Amino acid sequence: MKMKFSKFFSMVVVLSMVVGSVSVFAGGARASSGKTKIGVSMPTQSLQRWNQDGANMKSQLEAAGYQVDLQYANNEVPTQVSQIENMITGGAKVLVIAAIDGFSLTEVLKEAKAKNIPVIAYDRLIMNSDAVNYYASFDNFRVGTFQGTYIETKLNLKTAAGPFNIELVTGDSADNNVNFFFNGALSILKPYIDSGKVKVLSGQTTLAQAATLNWSTEESQKRFENIITSVGYGPSGVKLDAVLCSNDSTANGVTNALVNAGYTRANFPILTGQDCDKPSVKNMNAGIQAMSVFKDTRTLAGKVVEMVNALAKGDAPPVNDTQTYNNGTGIIPSFLCDPIVVEPKDIQAALIDSGYYTLADIQ
């Protein structure tokens, strides 16, 4: 009985949070074109994945009959704030936002709440704002556990004597997802670090030390070049067994640093990633990057369209998590899509046969 009541209570909480959001559609408010306008705010076009996210979102929302205002903010918080303000004043009836800095949108979203405009945080949770109604993402802690488990398996950490040398690289600390990626990976790797079987010779083991501003390839490369120099890693120097990288952009920076230091396919350390960006898929084919976690943005875009459609009909959007994601004002009802591990052997089935890429894209 207790479990049934708990589930019922969770449903009541979720439904109660959408009542205000649903009301914006009740009067049939429409954009001047006759179509409901949806504002979509993406952080940057400098990373492949956000171009794909934006394009998938726009095409699927337009196919569902909506007018879409898609904006990219060039990784500049003031630009994103201004664009969101324009979406609000321009008649957007729902906002879908992938935040540059999850802590910097509190004030502008007060305007959205005042106008009863529902806000869906897209892939990055927006923090400290009670205007956020829903969160759509992937299971980001699981992404980290995939990466940590991959290293554990490939180095045979459960039974091998070791010690093994690894280094840690994650993303921008302003992105709340970093906590899930990094902590997910360390939930697997930290016991080995604590026991001494795995060593981080740079001493950079905290999230703050491993962070990369804006998930930048260039910043990642600079930091890793410094690590190589300070520790003495190299094909004929100190052995480097693995590098945990939270995404492909940072992995590409590490790859550049390692190649410049003389590493080749024959002696490349195990290198993880995320997003299956084209350069990283090419690197997997070349035998340098070992794996990437694939998050099919078509699936995530489709789920957001379902959420928007539900709001438009006065229904509660689909969610599958009402416990995990607290943005500082309370739990945000979320839908988490499933990521998958892609190694070189999986590229054909996961990326080509699925239509995500053509063969020419990754050759």
C-alpha cells in the first residue's frame, strides 16, 4: 500500500506542477501566423552536437505544426538572455532552453513565469529558477558510469595487479550535467584510485581541477599538454594507460596533445568520449579514441515535441523521473532517454544503419 500511495502522490505532484503551464494554451493563444510559436534557445554552433540538436528540434516541431524561433547564443550568456527575452516578448508559448550557464537565467525566466510560459530545460538543467517546468535529457549519471566501466573493463581493474596511470578530463563546471558525468565515472573508478591500483599522477582528481571551460577542444588540449609535460608522459616516457574524457570535444583536445607528444595507434591510451561527433568517430575508426557514448538527439528532440504536444492539449507531458533532478527550487519532472556505448565495431549499426550519419560523413 505504501508503494502504491507513493506512486499516486508522485503523479499528483507532477500534475499539479503543470496546471499553470497548461493554462497558457487553454484559450487557444496562437502566433500571428496562426501557429503556436515555440522558442528554442541553443548555446552555440561551435559544437556539432548543438547544431544537430537545434536542427532536429526545429524540423520535428515544424512537422508537428508549430512555428519555431531557433536561436544560437555563441556561448555568450548575455546573448542568450537577450534572445530569450525576445522570444518572450515575441509571443513564444513554450520555451525550450539548453543553457550556456545553468545558474544565469533566473531573472529572465521570471518574465516567462509571469506570462505563464512553460519552460523545458533541454539536456542541461537550469538551476535556481522556479520557472522551469520540465527537464528533457539523457541519463547523464549513466553516461559517466558507462565511461568508468569501459575503462574498468579494458584495463581489467577487477583482477589485474596494476598500478595503472589515468587522467581525468571533464567539461564546464557551469553545466550541471558535469556533476552527473564526472560523479558517474568516479563511482566506478574512485575505489581503484583510493586503493592505489589506479593513479592520477597529475594529482588533478577533483571536478574543479578536471573542468574545461565551455567544453573547449582548445582548452582541453592546453591543459593536457601541461599534464604531459609536468608528469613526463610519452611513448618512451611515463606510461599513460587511460584518459577519462566526459565528451568528444574534450577528447579531441586530449587526442591532439597526445598525437603531438608522439602517441600513435599502436600505443594510444584508452580514451573515452560522448556524443559521437564526426571527428571522434573518425578517430575511433583510426584506432585512437576507444569509445564514445551515443546520445541520439533525434530521440531527445522527439520527446520534447511530445512534451509540447501534451501541453498544447492540456495534458501532463510524459516524464519518467520525479526524484533525481533538483534545481535548487525543487524536483523538476524529467524525461531521461537512454544513451548507448559505441566502439569501432558498433559504428555501422548504431550510426550508419540508423541514418544518423552517412558513410561519407565519417570517412
